[in-house]
Amino acid sequence: MTRRWFGSVRSRATLAATLVVAVALLAAGAAVLLSLRSDLTGQAESEAASAARAVAVELSDGRPYDRLTGLDEDDRPVQIVDERGRVVAASEDLERVTGAGVDTARSRNSGGPAGGEADDDADDSDDANGSDGPDDDDPAPRGEVDSDTDFSTGTATIDGTTADYRFAAVEVEFEDRGKFTVYAGAPLAAERSAVGTATTAMLIGFPLLLAVVAGATWLVTRRALSPVEGIRREMAAITASEDLARRVPVPATHDEVARLALTTNETLAALESSVERQRRFVADASHELRSPIASLRTQLEVGAAHPELLDLDGAVTDTVRLQTLAADLLLLARLDAGERPGDARFDLGALAREHAEGRAGVTVTADEVPVAGSRAQVGRVLTNLLDNARRHARSAVTVGVRAEGEWAVVAVADDGDGVPEADRERIFERFVRLDEARSRDDGGAGLGLAIARDVAVRHGGTLTVGRAPAGGALFELRLPRAR
């Protein structure tokens, strides 16, 4: 079921887009929450540090504990701890604290670093608080406030209410009393509330946004892929009807789908042309095979009935013609099937001299030019060109092999009537004869030049025909030179 559900491009595109957006949203949401929490925590640290330093400054001035202004705030816990870990002063309503030196707050907001611990005698208290007394003329010893501030997170219970706080710790050192640490806290309720609100909004908004993205992607891909479905249906209909003349619809979007449709139509056109060419080939081959087979059969039947009338020379001629035609058809079939020519190196000039040897009236002027490919197929091209030239020449055929830049060129010329300009491409088509009667008499089937051009193209070259200096036909075979 899952495989079928995600078997379409539309489903996979929707799933992929949704997953990408989900990952992006999660990353962005986490970054926002972390940034928000960091900012709010930093704000709380700033408030706590300001409060702790204000109390530390008052304490360093020798102010008694009960006159420290920072201990009077109801919503900000403050406590002072000496170097032995004892709470010497704390906010009035502070009942319990964690994360600020000691866990239990004990309020002793009397006396101070300058006046010592509290005393039950009112006069002593007044004296400690800097009121009238014999020590008024002596200045209270001042403490040194440390420039560093440490931070910690804990809880505090104020007037029965417990909450989270960010505590700042500032040290004050006196020469005669030692070190005191002032802890002041700033509430983290705003941070918790803001982060919780943002988290709730994301938990509600993210699924809705993902649903919108999934729906939009589904609709967009459905609309974008609808032409593809039209192409598929038409291709299925073409396959079922075997009518290669039909074409798929081309959408007016000028996008990749439109280009796909155009390419599909071009492929169908090429396939239609190939199939039509194969049909003509089969029909022409059948026609060409019918004549020598019928002639050979007639001669054999006559010979069987009247042995004295058997024309052995004619039977041999028809057999050779049939054998040559079968070899040509087999070579064309291999070429059409995409047979690779190979990469053997050989001397084109030597090959031309070899195929021209023993032919009357043929003059060869050949340089040594190396080429790569199938020696047998290139030799077949030279044989076909020489046979064609010798068939149409009056008296002489010339063959020249030379190097011309990156090309090896073979020029075969005769002194016959030449090829009319209008027919210079048509003669390379299969089963085409410009002189039907003479071609049949000489055993030609109109395949020699077609085979020659196909082999030249398979080797990366060309085969063209023009006018020779003597007035006849000039065939030029160009093949890439071997490196």
C-alpha cells in the first residue's frame, strides 16, 4: 500500500517538499527559541548583576545590613554570604533559596561589616549604625568590590511563592572582616513565558504550514504533470494501434515537458522513417531476389527435363548474382544494426593498390596514408567504387590516394558520361539505378553505392560524387587519418 501510494512522481514530490520544509521549519524554530532564550537570559543576567553590584557598593561603603536598599525589594531575592558560608543578610520575605551560595536563607539584617554583629542593646545598635557614639570620628573601613560577576540559575521562595531566578554573585573584600558575596536574582518568568508561548505557537503553526505546503505542492505537481499523462496516454495509444504517424500533444508551456513532447515527436518521426525504410528495403530485396531465384529455378527445371538444354554458364551467373546480392543485404543489415567498424590500423594507399590490381584500364597513384577501422569494409567500398567506375568508363579509370589535413582522401574518376547533378544524391539510395536495363544486365542491384556511403559514415567519413576532369564521375571518399 505504501509503495503504491508513493509510486507516483506527484506523491514523492509532495513528500520531499514537505520534509524539506519541515526540516527547515524545525531548524528555524530551534534557532528562534535559542535566540529568544539567550536574549531573555542575558536580560535577566543584566538585571541581576546590576542589583548585586548596587548592594555590593553599599556594602563596601560600610552601610549596615538593615540599611541596604537592595534588601527591601519584594520581587528580587538578595542575600549576603560571608566567607565561611553563613548568611549574614537577606531579603525580608526570602524564605528559601537554591543556587545562591547556600540553600537556606536566614535573615540577619542588622549590624554590618563596619559595626560587627547585632547587639540587643539599642545604644550599641545606634553606635553600629553610625549614630551618635564615641566612634563617630573614626571612618568606617571600606571594602573592595570585585570587578568580575558570576552567574548561576536557581530557585527562590518569596512570601510563599517559588519561582526560577538567574542569580548574579559579586564579591566584596574587607581587610578586617574578610570576603562577603552578594547574591541578587532576577526572575526568569518572562523567559519561561516567552519561550513557552513561542513553542506553543510553533506547535500549532508548523502543522498548518506543512499542510499548506503539502497541498500546494500536490496541486502544482498535478498541474505540471498533467501534460506528461497526456503524452503517456497518446504513446500507449500509438503502441496499441501501431500507427507511427500519430504524434503526442505538445503543451504551450515552453518548459521541460514541452521539450519532452517535441523530442518524443521527433523520435516518433525518426522511428516512422526507419520503419518505412525497412519496409521498402524488405520489398526491394524481395523483388531483387525474386529475379535471380526465378531464373535459376527455370534453368534447373529445363535442365532436369532436357539435360542437353541446361545452360550451366547462365546458372552459375545467376548463382553468383544471388550470392553477391545476399552478401550485400547481409552487410546492410549489419550496418543498420549499428555494427562497429573496429579500430585496426592499415595503409589506405596499399589497400587501394591491392583492390585495383588486375583491373584493366585502372591507373593508381597512392601515397601512404594510415587510417583506422575495418579493413574489409573499407576494401568493400573501394571494390564498389572501382566496379561502378569500370562499368561506366569508356576506356580509363584513375585512382588517387592522398593526405589532406586531417583526412585521408581516395578519388576514383572515370571518363564516362558522369552523373547528372540532380541525381548526385539519389544514386546513394538503396536499389536506385540510373540505367535500369544495363544495371540488371551487369548484375547490379543498386546497392553498391549505398553500401559504400554507409560504410564511410560508420567510419566517421563522407562519400560524395562530382565531375571528373575527363568529364566522367569523380567519387571522393574521405576518412579520418589515424593518429
